[in-house]
Amino acid sequence: MKKNKPQKILVTGGAGYIGSHVVKTLGEQGYSITVIDNLSTGNRDAVLYGEFIQGDLQDQSLLESVFSSHQFDGVMHFAGSIKVPESVKDPLKYYQNNTINSYNIIACCEKFGVDHFVFSSTAAIYGEPEIDLICETAAKKPINPYGRSKLNTEWVLEDLNNAKSSFNYVAIRYFNVCGADPAGEIGQAFPEPFHLINIACEVAAGKREKMAIYGQDYPTSDGTCIRDYIHVSDLATAHVLALEYLFENKTSTTVNCGYGNGYSVKEIISNVKEVTGVDFVVDQANRRPGDPPVLVANSDKIKKIFKWQPKHNDLKFIIQSVYDWEQSDTYQQWTRKRS
């Protein structure tokens, strides 16, 4: 870590899947970390570094108390809801968690003079793009409340930056995040996993009887959705680089984060079967609402301006890390505590 670098960081949602991997990366690099998480989907045991505060981002008095007593140098905002089908069924939950609660945090930054903000955004803001590799300038036409609620927050950040030049942000638009900490210390721990690779690995491990493919009539090579799958540790590294970029350049930007490789649902399932050596049952089901056919990143920008060099761009490695995590003693301990 460079000398004299500002290092008091607030991480919202730091007990969640992505947030906890970022907290670990920050901690390993010597940052001073405070985590706020309401533990609705997060896991307290996943927070390996820093101070932990259990609380909700709707609680403005709590937020102001935390900001006034810590004098943060930067905020990294992960707290939010992320299930596309759920967002279609319960849109108000998504506007509350992803837009209004984000506003609460941003307002505290403005009030207490915290001028460096890293935002967990999503490729869902692009909707159904007409290009194979999505660049940051592609049209923003989200087709579900999840994507719209995240895009709203990007607009808030952009407008505050325009009004107050000292406030700067990086919005990182994720593609499909997957994998687990290669050291096996943390991983995905939702009570009901919804990531494709996690579900497939659970079936392979005998934790589920079977799984389903939701829709096989998409305009793709095999009829199933195509996604860009990025290992969570590479994504965590990208966030720390984004923070360093803000400290050093004091300039706002938005970047995609993916590998630029598209895999269909059928290809993922085939690879999981190959890696695990288990031939499991896969049913067919109707499309889920809000799923675009293809989302694959053009990540040239993040590689250029952050010097981001992913280490785990290997689908079989990603799958193996998930399979190993799901069978680890740590994961079993977390599951027992949850039940």
C-alpha cells in the first residue's frame, strides 16, 4: 500500500457475498474498515476484518452517528437486493433497498464531506443490448426493476458529482459474479442460493435432487441465456483499484467488470458435470421474467484505467472453487448456525 494513502473505509453490505470478499481484500492491504450490514442475507462470520455494525441503511440517525464518529476517507456501497425475478414481483422492495437506501448513504457522504464513493452497480442497466460485447457507452434500457433501481442510483451519483466537483465516484457494473475465495475462508452463503453455478454445484453435491433450465427458446446458439461469469476475487480486486483510482485521480468514472467470455446455461451445466464428475438431473422450465438473452462485457476500460489484471479467468477453476467451498468445514459451520 502506498504511503499516506487515505484508508478509513466504510463498507455497506460487507457481510454479503461480494462485500465480504472486498472486505478481505481491503484488510489484507492494510485499510481500516467499518462494515454496516443488517444481516438480512449477509453472514457475520464472513467479515474477517474491521469493525462490524449491525444496522439498516433506512436508519438515517444510525448512519449519521456512524459518519460523525469515524471521519471516513471513502465509502464502498454493496448493500442492496439483487434477484431479478424477485424485483419483478416486488419492485418497491428494490426501489427502497437499491435507490432510497443508496440515497441515504450518498446524502451522508455529502453532509460529512466524504468525497470518494465506489458503487456496486450491474450490467442489468443495459437491458437487452444489440451488441455482442457491451461497452460503457451502450444504451441504458433496463428491463426489470433491479436494473432500473441501480441505474437510478448511478444518476444520483452523476448529478451530485456535477453539482459538487469535489465529490467523485466509480460505478462498477457487474456481470455474473461467481466463485469463492481461493483460500477457502469465505464464499456465497445465502440461505437459498440463486447463482447458477452454486445451484448446479449443490445438485452435484447431493444437496438438491435436481435443477432447472429456465427457458430454452432464447435467440442464442443453444436457446439458453448467455452470461459473462467473473470470479468474485477478481471483482474484489477491481474495487480496491477503483478506490485507489479515486484517491489518486479525484475523477469520476463508470466501468464494466467481466471477462468478455460468454457461456450459456447449458454450457455451465455441462462444465459443472465435468468438473465434479457427477451427472445430475436437469429439468426444463419456462422463462423467468426479466432475463435478457445475452450479457457479456467489454472490459477494455477497466483494464486500461485501473490496470486491472484478472487472475481467475478460468471457468473450471471458478466451478471448482464453488464446489470446494460448498463442501468445506467453514461452509458447514455457517449452515448449522443459520439453521
